[in-house]
Amino acid sequence: MPGTARSTGSDRPVDRRPNRPRLTRREVLATALRLIDEEGVDALTMRRLGRALDRDPMRLYRFAASKDALLDGVVEQRVLAGRDPMRLYRFAASKDALLDGVVELVLEELEVPSSAPAQTWSDVLRATAHRYRRIAVRHPHVVPLLVTRPLATPLGLRPLGTLRPLEALLELLVAAGFAPHGALHAYRLYMGFLQGHVLTELQERVHDPDETDALLRLGLYRLPPREFPRLRSLATALTEFDGAKELDEGLDIVLGGLRRQLES
């Protein structure tokens, strides 16, 4: 039968499938990112990733006692295994390394715009903040990684792609007139606000999108009125949360403070 394995004189089956293209690191990381987007970080394991990449971990049972046994093995492996998880370790030495790579991949989307004559440093920071927010909204399950992965790895050991936004923003601030130490302080203040904002926005999840009553939409009806009167009274404001607008309002304060510091 075309496309099936046959036996040689040594009873060693020959895999006659066309060779598939070699995996690239970017392909592996993009698939990992898709799994995280769809199922969350906890769902990502090397074995789960192997299944998503669709390769048989034991090379389609290179040894089998019979043709039926070989075909049974092929079916079993196609359903249960997928690509060999152990072979994926050449792209990432551990799950931590894989997560770092996913963060690096996502941050490739965070291109810091170059400052033009008509564009002040504060305009660049505002545009970058909105770009960061859009990335967070597009990949909500990755946001905890963006915030926490730096805690797991010393600065100089992180993937270079995760450090390029930092380098670009520091260069922008120094060029604007901040002393190097002042630029670092400004970056920390800016990113601290930005990360806090996206975490706050993403936690404003609607309990029942089809419900028109604010208390019911957010599930606030579950809270005892005597213990949470203020929170319940703000139900309408909570359901009307405008992430982009509130980001701009916060940036007005952060950038205004940095501007005053620069001019003092």
C-alpha cells in the first residue's frame, strides 16, 4: 500500500513518508504562544507542545513484530503523542527557557518608535504604552510572564530580545536630557505604572457579558452589601472601564511628573 511502511530483510520497517521541514525555534515558540493564548500558562508542557507540533516521538515505531502491530502503533502515537517532546529541548533547555522565549517573541511586537523632530520623548513613551497595552489585550495569558519572568532571571542572562525595549527606552530618555541614573529611574516608574495598569485592566473581567445589570455582569451581587457597600456602588463605573482612556489619564500624571523633573 503506498505511503505505508514495509519490512526489509532484517524485519526493520522503512518509513516512506515524505520528509517534513525541520522545526525552527520561532515555530516552536509561536506554537507555545498559541497554546498559552488558548489554554493558559499552566497548560504548557513539553509533551503538550509536542502534540501541538504533530510529530511522532518514536519515529512511527521503527521496530514492530508485524505490519498490524506497526499500524496500531502508528495510530496510537498519532493520537497520543505527536512530536517527540525530548527533541524540543534543543530549542529550549527547560520550560523556564521556553517561557523566556515566549516573552521574547511577544516583545518583538513592542517596537519603540524613534523620536522624530515633531515627536517628543513623552509622545514616544505614550505611543509605546498604548502598543504595550494592545499586546497585553491580545495575549492576556502572557501578561503574568511579562511581569514575573524578569524576577526569575538575572538581567544579563535574559534573552536579548527581552532587553531591547529597555535599551531603546533608556536611550530615548538620555537623549531627551535625563542623566543615565535619572533615565533608569524614569524607566522604572514608567514600566511600573504600565504593568500595573494592564494587570488591573485584565482583572476587570465580566462575569456574564449578556447581563445588562452592572451588579450581575460582574458578579458583585455575591458580595454582602454591609461589608462591601463602596465596591457594589461602583458597579456601573467598573463595567464601563475604558482601558485606553484610563491609560492616557495615568500617563498624563506619570509623564507630567517626569517632565517637571527634567525641567527642574
